[in-house]
Amino acid sequence: MFTYVARRALYAIPVILFASFLTFWLSSEAFGSPCDKLRTSREGVTAVRRCEKRIGVDQPIPVRYAKWLGNVVEGDFGTSSRTNQEVSAMLGPAMWNTFQLIVFGSILSISVALFVGVFSSVRQYSAPDYLLTALAFIGIAMPPFWFGLLAQQFLAVGPKQWFDLKEPIFFTVGLHSAGGSGFNLDYLRHLFLPVLTLTVQSIASWSRYVRTSMLDVLSTDYIRTARAKGVPRRTITWRHATRNALIPFVTVVALETGALFGGLIITEKIFSIPGMGQLFYDSLLVGDTNVVVAWMIITATFIMLFNLIADLLYGFLDPRVRLT
Amino acid sequence: MTDADLPTLTPTDAPITRSPAIPSAPTEPLLSVRDLSVTFHTDDGDVHAVDAATFDVAANETVGIVGESGSGKSVTALALLGLLPKSATITGEIRFKGRLLGELSDKAMQPIRGEEIAMIFQDALAALNPVHTVGAQIAEAIRVHHPETSAKELHARSVELLDIVGIPNPTDRVEQFPHQFSGGMRQRAMIAMSIANDPALLIADEPTTALDVTVQAQVLEVLERIQDRTQSSIILITHDLGVVAGVVDRVIVMYAGRQVEFGSVDDTFYEPKHPYTEGLLASLPRLDRRAEKHSRLHRIVGQPPSLIRLPGGCAFHPRCPYADLGGRCDHDRPELLPVGPDHRSSCFFPERVGTGGQS
Amino acid sequence: MSAETTGVSDLAGLDFAPEPITQWKLFRRRFFRHRGAMIALVVLILLVIWCFSVSWLSPFDPYRQDLLADPVGPGSAHWLGTDELGRDQLTRILVAGQLSLKIAFSIAILSVAFGTLVGAVAGFFGSAADQFLMRFTDVFLVVPELAILAVALQRFGSTGIVIILVLSFLFWMGIARVVRGQVLAIREKEYVEAARAAGANPGRIIVRHILPNIIGPIMVNTTLAVTAAIITESTLSFLGFGVQPPQTSWGRMLATAEGYVGTDKSYLIYGPGLAILITVLCVNFIGDGLRDAFDPQSEKH
């Protein structure tokens, strides 16, 4: 088990290195040098050259990457060209905001998907199953950003106008009202719409996934054996079927958390939440290389971490799998 | 196996009538099945998996059901326990200890399953839940019917059951998962689970098919030993005539969902009264026939029919060497009628069987 | 799983059909019987025709601006109203649809073709090619697609062609991995072993034995690629990294409409999103129909 984790961690290093190099190279190419704005100054090209030499961007990409990497190992992601702040100082608060969305999003989508999936599999071809299936199809096909706009229109701004409320039931900007903090009703009213937008697709597709794997499991021989033993239906559903259907589901959940990270860009932009997604978006627009590359590395690390967690959980849930 | 081993065979003169009465035990049989039919509705048409099965099983008796795959033997077994999918239509009567099982709801069947009628499935690897230990699965079989049993007792009983079926180191084995067992061991564990509550009727569906020959013998031996211990009845489903000859009292031969012959093992195997049974027996490779170099392994010509479009008349007539084409065989459906004491056949011309036929 | 199992599965071994039907015929019959997939196919075809015949059908010029006219809500003149520049919203949606659909289908075709080729080669020949494919794609699996795409589009500009190439570059990898897995599984099957033992050359084995068996997953994955392409392109355009004005796509239109949530022009947010939703729904249904037709086991629970 320990050697397994160690091996996986070792394998992660070259992957992350390569991914970071790719991003470093691509974004350096994409954004040009931060000194370009000096081109219009009095000294023109000379000033640009001097500036580039000073911050080291006159060197070839591999050399710059090596130097940058050396700093990263020491925890220094460089300075943001947009805000002139230390990148590492900007990442902290952004990660905290994103963390809240991810945690609540995961709880919501996993529990709803599991419940809906199990329910529609044991009630296969019933009216509620058809209804949930239809909803899931729409949810899967729903572009998340459009869902975000609709949610704002119908769950926030709309009700406020129709019922002439002082403030909307759910807020559409940030995680707290101005000056607010902590875990309270105001927080939940801010959290609801972004979390829903972030998870609508996962809820829909995961519930289908759970339903399918439940149906697979329910048709196996060992479920028939359990019935032949006289085990009551409810026990069969949870102890025998769901327990087995969880195995593939856990893997999918952990792997698709990656999709959640991507979805954050949209959600945080629509609901103006200063998290990692918003940070990436803002930095990319102005070509803030250091932030973009740092973002990529951190995201990649998290995704690999989730993959590892998926495998560990798999080994834990399925006694046939041995992690070596 | 001698006649003395066949307690239910009563040498009475069974009245030759057209009634569905069947050679039966002197007392009320443990299980009696009358006109049991199972039909599956598919897109391509109705599949008549079992057609009017009628038989009895007496207490402490072993009845074998033989036939090719698709002949309806397993479907019959599942119908007895009410384990068929909803797509199946079941008609007829299943009477167990005087109760009509067909009229019970799924919930009402639960106390019977595993407690009074237990089932041993063929592929034990698939039939055991991969994520629970063998011990937990045996314990569950007890707990659902006896919820008052303490965890300690459950554990002790699981170990004991594994010991009974001849699994070495039962205390260690009880903590293991099915995939850690060998094929024969898994089948034994399956048997241990099914006998956990000393059921009155044990249905074994091809319990030895997936096993090596030596292990087969061991598993069958376990079954016999258990029967001696618990006095339970066994329905043994198999396509292996050797297995049947070894352990069974009476045998039902099925073809295309229909019973074609039913009688004591000796009658059926030494004097088959249905051409299909005769064909089955003749197609067995036999060591003692090796010397006859020119004799080739017999085979039944043709293929088993589609259960959706059964041939008219006797389902076996297209493959039958004795068939009276243009006569009754391809016209009328033969009934299972007595051909001797405790011996029935659904052939119009049972006397022709054994004469070699024209083809 | 043993071939000869108990119970109902016994029935699977029986031949229900009186005469042999070829795999392909069987597939076609099942697909055309799939009601959802058939309706979806018709709707999708109508939608495509509508989008591409808009210049003949619509009385409005999608590009002509009328800044003086007040925006009109949905009504008999302008079915979906006019946008902030006085252009007919429905006409704009149909014109945007041309680009969205062209981009999506090009990406699907390109990435499936390339992904199938690479996946089949890697799966069949294994070893070095396979290792390289897996390690190379590993790198891209750990970074959100959207981020890579946004950076790449910043770098290469956002014309239609660039969007197609960049998205295809990302999409082929998933398909290659699927095809590789299928090929690996089929390669080990007895009949392929037998063909190989009989001395059939690799090309023949791929074409005769492996391709017919993976055509199902490939077609299903094509539909998945189409929907992923539509959603991804519209998301990128919504964020401002995709299609640039004066060209427009559904995502681009929604980017503009975002500002009108809760205003009197909020009607502008419905149309383009609905167009995306309907297109994706249709393609998904077709994919489901294909899956069920190729693998009837998947629906028969």
C-alpha cells in the first residue's frame, strides 16, 4: 500500500513536470514578453532589451523554465504581472473559495446522484424513473454556463421582480454579502446557485451512471443468490447491489473531479466568485504567465491526487483488487 | 444403487388413466408440481421455456432433472423459488408442504427461500458476492431467518458449516473472500450457505458442471452426506448422466421445455421408453465399449428446436428415428403416460424404443 | 463468466431467429426501431437544414445593424425579438448555428479519424507505440481541457479553423484510448488468435476482425465527440476565447446576452441556449440508439 502510493507519486512527478513545461512554453509564446509595453517608450527597442535582460526573458525557453522551476521548488511562483503581487500569496485565498465550491458541490452531486440512481434502478420503467431519466438527459445536454444564466434569471432576479422582494432569495454575486463572513444563512443563499451550476451536469450524468451500474449488478448471479437466501429487498438493494455499484462509481467521481475544476472557470465567472477559476480567467485575459502556469500545476496536482484517491478507494471497496 | 435405496418407489399398479396423476410417494409428497409452464415474452415471440412440467418430490428423495441447456431444467428450478424475472409468465401449481407457492407474493416467499427451500447455483464464483467474505455470506443466510442469533453464534455456525462441507482451516477460510477460494472450495462454500438452515428441499442447479472430475465426485459426496444428516430432499439439475446415475433416485428427462420421461433411475437408464433418452444414453462415451473399434459414438441427428417455433406434435419428432411422419408424431402432442410401474414416457410408441429405428 | 450459465441466461443460447441475419442488418433494424433516436435524427436534420437555408428563408439580414431602432421583444415580426443592435435574434441564431454545427462536426470527424488510427495501431502493435500513446495522453488528462484550450486559442488566435484544429488535438486522445482498449481486448479473443495462427497478416486482421468489432464504440464515440465539441466551443466562445465578432456562434451570442439577465432584454438568453440544448439532446439520443443497436445487451435489463 505504501509502496503503491510512493510509486504513484513518483510517476506523477514527470507528468506534472511535462505538463508544466508545456504550459510554460505555450503561455510564454502566447503572451509575449511582459516588457513589450516598453516598446512605445522613448528608448523603444533598447528599453525592451534592457528590461528583458533584467528579468531574464531574453534566454531560451528551456533555460528560463529551469530557472523558474528552481524557484517553484523553493515555493516561489514568481510575481503576477497583473497585480504585482506574489503569485503564491494570490493562490491561497483563491484556493479557499474554490475549495468551498468543490466540497459542497461534491457532497451535493454524489448524494443526489447516488439516491436518484439507486431509486430509478430499483423502480426501473416506473413513471418516476422515466421522469428522472428525462431530467437527466436534459441535465447532461445542458451547457453549464447557460444553466447559470437561467438560474440567475429564474431563481434570483426573476422572483425578486415578480414578488417585489427587497432582495433576491438566492444571491448571484460572491459568497457573502458585503462585510459578511462565516457559515450562515447568507452564505448558503450565496452558495446555492453557483454550486448548482457547477454540479448540474455531474448530477445528471452520475445518476445515470449509478442507475446503469445498479442495473448491471441487479442482474448478476450473486443478487439472485441473495434472493434465494431469502434476503429482503431493501437489504439486497443497499448491502448487496449498491455496495457493488459503488466500486465503478467512486472511480468515475474521482476522475471527473477534473471536469469540476474546468467547470469552476465558468461558474466563478458567472457568479463573480474570486476563486481559482476566476483567477485563471483574469490572468489569461491579460497574459499573466506566472499565474497561469502556477494555476495549471496546482490543478494538475489536485487532479492526480484525486486519481490516486480513486485508486485507493477502489482497492478499499473491491477486495479482488490488490494495490501493489 | 440398489432398489433398497429408492424408498419412494412403490410397486403399485399405477392406474393407466389420462389423469395427470403421477407415480408418487405413499404419503403426501414434500413438493408436488402440476402443469408448471413458464413463458418469456421477447421481441421475437413467446419462448415456452417450460411446458406443463408435472412431478413430485418425496421427503428425503433425490430427483434428477436432465436435459440439454435450454431444455428448461434451470427455469423450472427458479420457478419453484419464485426467482424468475418479471418478464416470465408462470402458470400451473407448485405445492410445497401443502402450501401453494405460486400464490405467494415475493415478500411472502422470503421466509421460505433459504429456510425451507435452498438453492445451490452452478457458477459459484458468479453466485457469491465478491465484496463480502464467505463467512459474512453464510452468516447472512442464517441471520435473515433467525435475526436473534448473536454475532458470535453466527461466526461459530459459519465455521462449523464450512467444516461440514469439508473445507480445511474453516476458521481462516471464513474470513476470506470468494476469489480467494478455488473452484471446488467455492462450490462447497455455496453448499454450506444453502444448508445453513437445514432446508427441507435443496435445489442444486448443475452444482458440479464447472468443476474437475475429481472435485465433482467430492462435491457430490458432500451432498449425499448432508442428505444423510438432514434428511432433506434434493432436486439435482444436470446435463451429466453419469452424475444422475450415481446419486439420484428418480429422474426427469426434459427436452425443449417438456418432460419426455420420468421414472426410477434404473428403469429410465436400462429400459428407456423415450427415443430422446435413448439417444442421450447412446451418445455417452463408454470405456467398456472401447474394444469395438467400428462402433462410433452415437449422436442425435439435428439441432434442438427453437423454443419460439416448436415443431408441431411431438417436439422431438424431427430428430426421432422412430417417428411416424404424417401420422401422430408430427400432429398430436403426446402426453406423459405410464409405461410401467413408476415409469412414464411422452412417446406415442414407447415399444419402438430400443429397436434401432428405420433411419 | 462461463458460457453455460443457469436460469434465464440459458435462453440466450437458443436460436430465436429462424434464419441467420447478418450483424449489419440486425444493427440497422434495431437502430431504426429505436424511437428516440429516430425522432432525434429527424429533428437534427431539420435543424441543420433550417440553419443552412436561413439566407433564403429569413427576410432579415443577420449582420445589418439598426442602432436607432429600440430592441423589440418576441412578436409576430421578429419571432424571438431583436438584439441590442436591432438584428433579428432568430436569424442570428440560425446563422450562428451554421458555424457552431460546422465546427462541431469537423472536430468530431477529425478527432475520431485520427484517434481511431492511433488507438488501433497502439492497441494492435503494443509495446513502444502503446507506451508512448498512454504516457503522452496522461499529461493531457491531468489539466482541465478548458484551460489548455483557452491558452492555445490565446496563442493561435480564434478563427474557425484554429478552433477546429485545437479542439481536435485535444479530443483525439480520449478516442484513441477507447479504441486502444477495445483493440487490446479483441486482440486476445480466440478468433483473432486463430486468424493469426493461420497466418493472416496484421492489416487483414485489423480490417476483417478488429474494425467490424470496434465500429460500434467508434460511432458512439463520434456522437460523444460532437456533443463535447458543441459544448466546449460554446463555452470557450462564451468566455471570449472562441469565435470572435463579426462571426458569431451560440456561445458567443450568450456571452453578449449575459449582461441582459434580469433586464427587459432577458429574452435574448433563451434562444441560443435552447439551440445548444436541442442539438446536444438530439446527438445524445442518436448515440444512445447506436449503442443499443450495437450492444442490445445494454438495454435488456
